[in-house]
Amino acid sequence: MKPHEAQQAEGLRAVTAHAPWVAVTGAKGGVGKTLVAVNLALLLARSGYRTLLVDLDPGCGNVDVHLRLQRRATLDDAVSGLCKVREAILDGPFGLRVLGGRSGSLAMCDADETVLQRTFAAVALAAEDCDVVVCDTGAGLGALSIATAERADLVVAIATADPSAMTDAYAQCKLLHLRGRPLPRLLINGASSRDDAMTTAGRFASVCRKFLGQDGPMFGWLRRDPALERSTMEQRPVALHGHGTALEELRALAAALLSALPTLPRRAAREAIAVRYAE
């Protein structure tokens, strides 16, 4: 390790995070992790909470793409000692802070214990004066995704009613259970109705109860909505530009998140900051 990297590493190890971490996970790809993480982070920031959104998807980091932000440096650069952590933080709508990742990061994809520790220390440093940290994680059961779920204060597992998505969600629950961690809270995405979501969640809870000895708790649901699909294609998050059912359901998820965490300090709502992003 070069001298400047050693100095950076020492600085990262010295920081302890105080803000609670929320890990938005999903063992199967394409279930909507980034969409949910981005919108929840925006709604928290919009409500006056100092929020850090972190891209911890080692293979396909694209939080910045969803928000139309231009990366200067990434979390990978900070972990490698190529820049200071604050140089990798982007300013988003409503005062949201964004710590972006890099697509196809070999270091993160093959993260060992040292890289994991340095990554979490960098996030802790970026979150020093934040109220809450929202982490977007990668698909699968890789080292970084599982370690983030173990580190988080609240884990939200996203799945659809697709049997393969439910099977993958159970695999994640089983692995965390074997490691002595609480089961993630299940978010059903793309449901045809509330009843459809409740039925799917009930079946999942039954399987967890039978094989793991505890229910798979439900976090919430999102209906299948063209507005959500358009928001991703147009890089216009619903929390910024949306209205109607999709926005109301995302707000309900944000409320569920807040109720599951210790009481957070709250600043004035940041509606005014969003004006220049609404164009």
C-alpha cells in the first residue's frame, strides 16, 4: 500500500457511524432495488432528514444514473485512497447526499474482509453528520451485499411474485438466519393488487416459519405501475416528479421505514431545494 493510501486507510478506520443504515436488498436482479432505494432516500430528504444514499452494488452501480448526476469520483476511489471521501459525495435533490459506485468494480466484486472494512469506514465518514443512510445493494449473495445486510439496522428485501424471485429471497433469509441476523422485511414489488401482495407475503412467511422457525416479516408493497417504469426510463424519480398511486405507495414505504427505526432528528422540509431539479 502506498503512503497516501495508508494514511487514508488510517483515517477511515478511525470513524464510527452513528446514523442508522437501511439496506435495500434483493437476491434476484431486476426486482427494483435501485428504484426503491433512490425514491426512499429522496422522500426522507424531502421530509427534512439529512440522508446519505450509497451505491453498494459492486457490479452495476447506477444510482447516479437514476438521478442524472455526473460522477466526479466514486466510493471505490475513496476506498482505494485515490480521493478523499468528501470528494466522492454528490449533491442531490432536497439536500440528498449521494455516494456513487462504479459499474464493474473488480475490487468490490471480489471484496475481502479488508476491503469490506474500508468500504464501511468510508460510508461512516460520509455519514458523519447525517440522520440516516440508505444503501442500494447488488443482486445475488455476494460478500458486499451480505456484509451490508449484516451491518444494517434495517434490511428490506425486495421480491416479486415470480417463484424464482421468492426462492432467491428465501435463500437470502436463510443465509442471514444462519449468521444469527434477523430476517429481512419483505417488500413485494409489481403486485397486481394489495390482496395479491398480502397473499404472496403470507406464503413467504409460512415457508420461513416452517424451515427457519420465524416469520418473514412484511415491509410493504408496490403495485405494478407504468409510472414507475417510465420514471426509470426517463431518469425522473417518482419522489421528484410523480403523483398519484405510485407516489402514495412510496410515501407509505417511507413511513414504514421511519416507524421501524429509532426516532430520527428532523430538520425543516426541503421543498425549496428541489425547485431547480423539477425542470
